Amino acid sequence: MDKDRLLVIFCTILFVVFVFGSISIGWCQGWPDIKVRLLPDDCFALIESDVGTRIRHCPHHDQNGRIDEEQLIYVLGTLDQETWLDPKCKIEAQKHLEKHYDRVRTKILKRGLRKPVSINRASLIELVALPQIGPVLAVKIVEYRNTHNLYITIDDIKKVDGIGLGIFNAIRHYISTD
């Protein structure tokens, strides 16, 4: 083999090892794994390191540094499923994410609801615009929809863990199934 070809092979192996082997990504993922692995460190809420372990937690900025609102809501909604080397880091990451979320939520609430939110098609952004629905419940609504098929009636949303009669009564006039 010539030197150029060996160099290309070496660089390819080095790239694969770097992208797929050296960094661990925490649970908070809603994007394709390769996209998350190629993000710079400042796109994450927190980075933990220990001997031989490096975990980048909760990606919420895109590759251009802009906050992805949908992803931010997703990572906040799944934060409890994340594995932490130091539990104190979860609190730090949560504060970082909630600071962004407060701004995003204000913007979402300013836009307001223009029509009923279809619980069968709604994005996380649309769901958190509903009264008493935060990131955790929004993610649960979407996950339930993805696991159990579409909601037939709006009453079916009460099958989502965490949505009782009180929350249902707060959102019932703002949701639909179409």
C-alpha cells in the first residue's frame, strides 16, 4: 500500500475511534447518535469526567449553538432517566436547562394557543403550552402516543401516568384528537 492510502485508513480509524469510542452520551437523546457525537462540548448542559469515562449530558444546542426548543423540552422531560457519575451534577445540569426553559416557555406562552392542540400530532413545544403540562408530562404524552397508538378520545389522555382528573380538567378545553 502507498503512504497516502495508509494515511487515509489511519485517519478513518482515528475518526471512528474518536466519534464512537471515546465519548459516552447520557440518556438525554432525541437526535440520532452520530449527530450528538459530532456536537461540540458547549452544546451540552454538563460534562462529567472520571478516570477513563467522559459523559456529555443533555444536548440542547444545535451545531450552530442555537437552542433547539424541542430538544430542550425532551432533555428536561427525561432528566430523571439520566445516569450521573456524581448526583450533584444532575442539580447543576437541571439549573442550566431550566434557565433556558424559562426563556423558551415565556416565548411559547406569548404566542399562545391559536387552536386546540391535537394530542395525536402535537410537538413537545405545543404540549408545554397547555396549562399544567411541563416537560416531563409532555414527554410522557408523546411516549404514550408512540407506544399505545393514537388517542381515540381526549379522555384517553388520562391513561398517561401523571395526568389525573385535575390536570385533565385544566387542559380538556384546549386539546383535541384530530
